Amino acid sequence: KPKGRKSLKIFAIVFIILLCIVLAASWYVSCYLETRLHKTLTEQVDKQTNGLYTLTINKLSIELKKGVLHLCDITLQADSTKRLIDSIKSNLFFTANSIDLKIGKIYKLLKSNDIDIKYITIKSPQLFINKHENDSLINFGTLNGTSRTKFNKITIDKINITNGKFTYKNNNIPKLLVDKLNLEIASVLIDSNFMANNKIPDYESITIHTDSIQYLFSKDNFTLSVNQFTLNTSDSLLILDTLSIIPVYGKNEFAQKTGIDYTTLKTGTIRLTGFDKNKIMSYKGIFADSLYINNVDAFSYKNKKLPLNRKTKLLFHQMVQQIPVPLSIHHVNIKNGRGEYEELGAEAQTSGNVYFTDIHGIIDGLTNITSAEKQVFTFDAHAKLYGEGQIDAVFKFPVSPQYDHFEVKGTLGGMRMLQANKMATPLANIHIASGTAKHIDYSITGNSHQTHLDMLFLYNDLDIDLLKTKKNGKKKTDNFLSAIANAFVILNDNPTSINDPRRVKTTTPADNKRSNFNYLWRTMRDGIKATFGL
């Protein structure tokens, strides 16, 4: 027994000694690797950016047993002195609270050509970029030359970014802001040629959620804002909550400063489902089952007193045809919409408007793929004119750019014609004193040159006042001309007590400097005027 106890005691002592040696060796190796890796990272940043940027890591630690690398308080920032000497205005700034990386064997980060990373976690990163047109953001020295690190592949089981923020400026003008970004990418595979082939790395799924996106576009005239953005490629789901497009100036000064019409767009929820993630992420097209848009509110204002930049405007189907990537969405569902057009005439003192409420409809087969089975996509639309007259219309548009022909067939239900004074009185010096629209049945065929309209407009008790503008700008009824018009020109009832209903056919020339809505409005206006006898 004494000998046994002595052997056990010797064994315990040897074990403790060996354990201390292993722990000491592990501690030494960790310290060595930490020092070497810290030095390598900072030196490489300085070398690859030609001294324009410096990397600061407040704390770098390695857990050899777990295979985890910890970086704390990381900052990548420009060397202001060097940038000033080289006259470089562009700037990049990056900071993060922590970056954790887990790998099987830490030394593979420095030596292996095949790197297997279990996870990368980045907490509270902030990336700020200010790009100037005349210089590069970073001069990467020999990064693209022979000194680039060679590797066969890098596999990353999971990349996780929490509470991130991204700011992009162009010539000191804020262009893009993404706040509270949370991102998770699963099963990433990066091969040695993915950058050379201009493609994104292979991945299994991406989940993105942000609380705020703001983007300045169209020559910095409009701001696009999204309250919440969610992307889940596993469920093929993309959601935009409360999207808005707002001009940067007020309604009255926008045209003066920009030369274009003041236009706003607001929506509730936008949901894209059943999309092909691989084609979208590789910029090969947008293919999806359905697009749902709720609570659309569109407004446009034209001030004809001001000279506008009258650029050529495409018809709706031409816009779809010229989308630079293949597009195919089986169904687009629009609900609870409102649209308003307001215009201030060149000689008018007040503006007139027309608006539509309760807009809803479905676009079937929206595509620009010329080999698609159906070469026509349709829009079955419904709305209320001035919140009163029920509009039902079916639009048919061509898919192929070889065809420039669209069709519209629709009806307008009963409404008080006095509602039209909102547009007719300020812009046409006509006041409708009485009249009731019973029903309008219309058919339009058109292209980028002209439209042909076939219209049957039933109404009764039409009586109008022709107005004249006094020197003080106020409008006054011209009783003499109004009496002549009502007695000899205007068809007060359609049908009359002795005649069948008047059906008219008109042709309206296109004005490719005006909007799609204006084209359809002028087409309908010509038919209504012809029916009235004007």
C-alpha cells in the first residue's frame, strides 16, 4: 500500500507538471499567434492601401481549444495626413464593437489554402463611405497583383451581423442610409475565382431586416424611404413596409428648381413572394409568383406657368419592355389605392384636380420576356372617380417591343357631373351648373402615335356656364354665350326624347412629352367634348 500510494503521488505530480507545461505552451502559442496575427492584420492594411488607411484593434484574443478568434473595438480609418498629401477626397470609415470568428484550427487563417470557418459574428458595425468622382475610394496597392493571397476555397457556415449601420455619400451629399441592419447568411462558399468572374459567392440562405432605409435618387431630386425592409430567401419573401418617394423641395418650388413635375408616392405594405433567389441575387432577372401592394397614394402636380424639362416619356408597356433584366411576375395585386392629378394652367389663378379613390386591381402575367407563353399582360382595374363614379377597365399591353399597341375597354357608372368642375372651372373656364352622368361605355386602341376612341356617354339635364376672367383674376359667367351654348350647341340629354343615343368616335394624337395619365385623359376628354357637341 505505501508503494501504491507513492506511485499514485508520483503520477499525480507528473500529470500536474505535464498539464502545466501544456497550459504554458498553449498560453505561449496563443500569445505568439495573437501578437503575430495582430501585427499581420495592421501591416497588411497599411501595405495594401499604400498607407492611406490604418487598422486599430483594441483587443485581439485567441481561444485555441475552442478555435475562436475575438476582435474587440475595431476601427478602420483614413490617415488624414497621407490623404491630404495625395489630394484624395474620398473616405471610408469602419468600426465595430466586436468580431468573433470560429475556425477549426486558427493557424489555417495564415497558412491553409482551404479555410473552414464555422461562424463570423459582427456586432454593431458602422460603415461610412464618402466617394468623390475624381479619385478612388481606396488605392489597394498590389492587392490585385501577384501578392494577392491564394486560396482554393473558403467555407463559412454562418455570417451574422447585428445592429449595423451603413452610410454612403457622393461628393459629400448623403445618398444612402441603412440603419439597424441585421443580417444572417448561411452556408457561404467562396472559391478563388468568384471575384474574377464577377459573381456573388454561393450561399444557402440570406435573412435581412432593417428598420430604416433612405435613398436619394434622380439627380438628388427625390428621397426614397422604407420604414422596414425584410428579406428571407428561405421563404422566398421580401417585405417593404411604408415606402415613400418624396421630392426634396415643396410643391411650389420643385418645378422651379428641377424643371420636372412634383410627384409623390406612398404605400403601405409591399410583399413579393415566391421569387427565384438565385436569379435575383445574381442580377439575372426578377421571377416571382406574386407582388402585393397595399394603400397606394400617388400625387402629381403640374405648374404650366413654369417652363418644364419636357423629356420623352414612355408608355407603360414600353417601360416594362425596357427593364434591363428579365421580368416575370405572375400576379400583381393592388389594393386600397388613391391617385390625384393637380394642374395649374398657364393663365389660371387656381389649380384644378382630378382624383380617384378605392383603386384596386390585378395585373396578370407581367413580363418583358419575348419568349413567354402569353404575349399580352393585362390589368383589370377598378376605382371611383372623385370618390363617386365607379370605373371598371381592362388594359391589355404587348410583351414584345416589336408591338406598339395597347387596348382599354371600360365603363364609368353614374355620378354628379358637378364633380367635374374641380378640373373644368379653373382650367377650361367652364362651370357645369347641372347634369347627371348615367353611364359611359368606352373602348380605346392606341400606340405611341395616337389613340382611337369609341364612346357611348349617357347623361341628362346638362347645363353649363361659360366663364370669363376679369382683370382682378376672378371668374364671371358670360350669360350671353352660355345661353347660346345651352340652346344651340350643347346636347343637354343623351339620348334625347326624339333621338337615339349619340355614340362618338374620336382620334387623339400622342404627346410623348406628357404622362400616360395625360394621354388617356385627353383621349377621354375628346370623346366627352364630342358627345356634348363642343
